[in-house]
Amino acid sequence: MDEVETALKFAQNMTWKGKHPVVKLVTQTYETGVKLTNQAMSAIEKQVARLTNSTHEKFPNLGKWFVDICCGST
């Protein structure tokens, strides 16, 4: 098995709260410099819970670096 196939199989077998992720291999190069409008970003932010100002001893304020994607559409 090559590295890409191994990583994809590993990711497909992960679960979070009993749910499997949607796993896809992206082979295209992302265009740099593309930005969302404030309205589009606001819609995305409604689906993301950030661990900001956490009082949990194991999870200090991780700010924008730790997110829980609550709900999404495919």
C-alpha cells in the first residue's frame, strides 16, 4: 500500500461521536489569494464552534486553532 492509500483508509475508518468523516483525495492545486466575503464567512462561522476562552484545564484558550464543526452541508 502506498502512503496516500494508507492515509485515506485510515481517515475513512475514523469516527467522531459514532459518525464517519467524508474523505476525499484532492489532487488539484488550490488557488491562492481567494477570499470569502464577510457574508459568506459569517455563514461558515455559524457552523463552527471555537474553543475560545475555555476554562478546561486540558484545553486552555486555543482560539481559532481548535474548532468543532457542528453541522454542515454536502
